[in-house]
Amino acid sequence: MNDTIALLKRRRSAPPAVMTGPGPTAEELETILAVASRVPDHGKLAPWRFVVFEGAARERAGRIALMIRLEDKPDLDDKAKAEEFGRFVRAPLVVAVVSRAAPHAKIPEWEQVLSAGAACMNLIVAARALGFTATWLTEWLAYDARFRAAIGLAEHERVAGFIHIGRAAPIEDRPRPPLAEIVTTFPV
């Protein structure tokens, strides 16, 4: 089995809460993002971009999340407040993959959204290839217009995923669906 297939067969998400550092170096992050950007992109639109949360910026994003959550639920208990504040510090690095899908004369928006999803997956595979673990989450933040605006997204932009990157001990795999249950062959 070649190395790429072996890597893909071992891919497994780890909860960000079990991730530790160090996270990727600047050079490793550049490699991860370069690989993430090499996805199918009909029309060469680059219908995605990346927002990197590292260092103290992770705490700032957590404070924003907490402030927004308190607007909606001012009676949050201390545990819930800590959870909101800690959303971006659970892993050493978080990358938001932002979908910039928009109407286009030739390229359907759906294909643009799929390209952003492919960027998420390439990002995860590249991080894994460099020895990290990576987890793709959205959570309520991805769907909250106030949070998206606070992190610099335009009104039409959406979060395809927050990719948490760090190091973790091997995680036990979950059952995967048997191929016989998910594959059909179109008849002749």
C-alpha cells in the first residue's frame, strides 16, 4: 500500500479538547494552506479563503463568541461561559475555511461550495501528513452572522469549517459503514 493510501485509511478526527502543541510552524502552516488551495476549482474562482487563528487571536475570537452568546443567553453559568471562551484555544491552531460562493454566469454556486469543502479536506490531509491531527467543526459560530462579521467575513461569505489542528495520541477509530451499504453500481 502506498503512503498516501495508508495515510487516508488512518485519517481520524480527534476532539480539539485532547489536542496539544506545538502546532504547525509558519513554514508548515504555509505548506498546509498551499495544499488546501489545490482543489478542484472550476473557472479558477478561488471561491474560498482562509482565516488563521493562532496565539492570542484564539482568545480574542473566544471573547467575541462569549459576548455574542451572552447577548442571547445572559444567564449562562460559569461552565458554559468557559466553554464559549475556550472554543478557539482547545487546539494550538484553528483555520476557518471561508466559502465565497457567489452567483456566476458559468459556475454554479453549488460547485463553488463543494470546492470550499474540498479545501477543508485537503487542509486536514495536509496537516495529518505533517504529523498533526485535525478536526473539522462548524458549531453555532459558523451560522451566526454577528460572529462571521466580527471575524471579518463579508455578508455573503460562510464558514465551511473551523479546522482545529494540533497533536493528539492515537484515537480509537469508529465503525465505518460497510461499502456494500453505501455503494451501488449503475447497471448497463
